Amino acid sequence: MSDPRTAIVRDGIEAFNRGDFVESSRDFSEEMVWDTTGVLPDGGVYRGPAEIHAYWRDVFQRWDEFRIEVDELLTTEDRVVMLGRLLGKGAGSGVPIESPWHQVWTFHGEKAARCENFGDRAEALRAAGLSER
């Protein structure tokens, strides 16, 4: 039987890619934390769905295309690790980007409580208590 948390992460990323932030965050706790300090030089920490949505809207305004592709989902006792890629085109410039993008989702019960974003696969796996296979 598959872990329902992986469906929450996969479905949430699909909704995010469509720009449907309400659907994407349907399974977020009210105290949800979105942490981009592990992937962006000017990364920040955003708390609660409203602040996270404002951040996402800002991100989408800076890109003509922006999406996260899921390559693999791994689970631990309280986490889901998404190993994937960010794909996009800069607004105005049209410059394409493809970059590693990994996430460690922490769950409290059936709700996502934290998402840490990483550019380095090994760092994301370590953050989840896993190692390279």
C-alpha cells in the first residue's frame, strides 16, 4: 500500500505547477513552514499558508515558466523526500533554467508542517536522515 503522504506531496506539486496555490496547500497545517535557505542564496523562511502564497506569487511573477518535476519520492517515519528538478524560463529574458530541486517534507499526522528546499541531493537526504543509495 502506498503512503498517502506521497500523494499529498505529488498532488500539491502538480497544483503548484498550475498556479493553484489554494489546492497546493490544502494539506498544510496552519503553522506550515516553507524554507528556501538550503537552495537560494537569498532564501527565506515563510510561515503559514498566507505568507507562503505571497512568496509563491512573487516567484511566479519573476518567471515566464516555472515548474517542479518530481523524479522520485522517498518516505521515512515522518517525512517525504522529493528528489527532482526545477524547470523554467526567466520573465522577459526567456533564459531557460534546469536545476536540481529537492524537498524534505515533514508531517505531523496527516498535515504537512514543514518543507525544506535543497539544491543538493545529498544534503536533502541527510536532512531526512537518509543517505545516498
